[in-house]
Amino acid sequence: MSTVREATAVWDGNIESGSGSIDLGANAQGSFDKTTRFSPDAGHNPETLAAGAQAGCYAMALASALAEAGFTPSEIRVSARVILDTKNDGQPFIPTVDINARAQVNNIGHDRFLAIADKARSNCPVANLYAGAEITLEADMIGG
């Protein structure tokens, strides 16, 4: 049985003067145990923190990649899902990290945006921590 943990980040503005917030889906401080880690019940666990780190890192990576290409986003919303599963031998592992990004960026074509979003995924330091896991990306534009 897979357990999915999710966190969301919002980045407002460009990489230089913008700022963001991260919602970890639980209080940032608290205890955790096998139940909160391996069941879909609410509670603290390392994967929620990893999802928050991924969402925040990708939001900043996308803002940076857009800036390098000459674009300034009004807003970037990122949700990251870290999927914890169990191998046949019973050992836990993270096979997949899903990134869902929505950005409001004026004067950019959809294909160009998707190329920049993919570049940001490749260059995101936190995404690179998940060696061996599939890192998926679903990106789209809001308005603009």
C-alpha cells in the first residue's frame, strides 16, 4: 500500500524580490511514528517535510528559470506529492515524486513555458535528491 504525503508552495513575483509560503499540511513541529508515516491518517512524517521542501524548491527554481528567459511570473503555485511505498522485501522507498505547478506569466507561449518548467525540474536541487525515483511534472499557465 502506498502512502502519499503532499505539501504546497506559492511564490509571488520574480526570483530577486519575490517571496513564498509553504503549507506542509500539518504543523511543522510534532511527533511521528509508524502509524503517521505508513498510513493515510493525518500526522507528522518525513515525507511531508520532503514534499514541502520539493514544492518550495521547485517554485523558486521555476521563478529563476523564467527570469533567465526574460519572464516575470505574477504567481507560481506548486504542490508536491511524495509517494512512500514498500518493496517486495518490506523495505520502504520513494518511487515517485509528483510536482504540480501552475504559474501566471504574461507574454509567454505555452510550449515555451513548458520547456522552461521542465528545465527548472532538471535543475531543482531538491528534486535531484530523489535519485532513482521518477520525478513527474504537470505544469500549466494561469491566465496571462
